[in-house]
Amino acid sequence: MRLIRVAFCSGLLAAMLANPPADATTVKHFDLPQMTTSAARVFRGTVTDVRAGSVRAGGGQLATTIYRIKVTESFKGDFATFKGVTYADVEMLGSAKAEASRNGVRRFSAFRDMPVLERGHEYLVFLTAESSIALSSPVGLAQGLF
């Protein structure tokens, strides 16, 4: 029995080493007119809050990151205004931070190509329209984020 376990584990280890993970994302290249046409909202603003979120989709739970951005200049789209302050809440797929799983192993988001915005930084953002589960991202991933 022990020999079978050793053989199985050795085979599993060999298979994992022989097939390294494929971490590539193919994104269509956009120029400025294409980004503007593809974007539902275009604005300049400062990130005031970053928090973890999640959405239910396909029978499972997906980790998201929610950004609140104080809009200083809007070029396209509609934005919420509260007490004279215009802002955009943007929920993107993927977790901005490592998460601890139940067994103590740290795991990272499977969506490493999603851009990460930092609190206090100013950005020019070309955002896609919200999906059916209210997620959005910059057009062409990092191409739509300056």
C-alpha cells in the first residue's frame, strides 16, 4: 500500500512539474479613439476607498475589489453625486490582496492581469459598461487606465 502511495505521489509531482501553469492573457490593442468608443464612462478622479467584495455567479462566489473614486473631471457617462461630490463606484473581478484559506495557505486571485488601483492616487479611467452581475473594468484592462 505504501509503495502505491509513493508511486502515485511521484507521478503526480512529475505531472505538475512537466506542465507549468499558463499565465497569459490576450488583449486586443486599443488606440485612443477605440478606447473612447468602447468605454461607457470616461473620467479622471482620485481613489478614496478600496474594499473587498464578492458576487455570486454561475453557482459560485467570485472575489471582487470595489473602488470608490472621487470624480474630478467627467468626459463620458453618468455619475452619482452626493452632497455636491461626484463619485464612481467600480467593482472589478479579482481580489487586490492575498487571501488566507482555511488551511492557512495563502492564495492569490486567479485574475492577476486586472489592474489594481491605489488609494490616494489619481487616474484617468476608460471603463467598460457594467456586466449583468455589475462588474466593470478598464477598456483593454490596463490600456484604459492612466
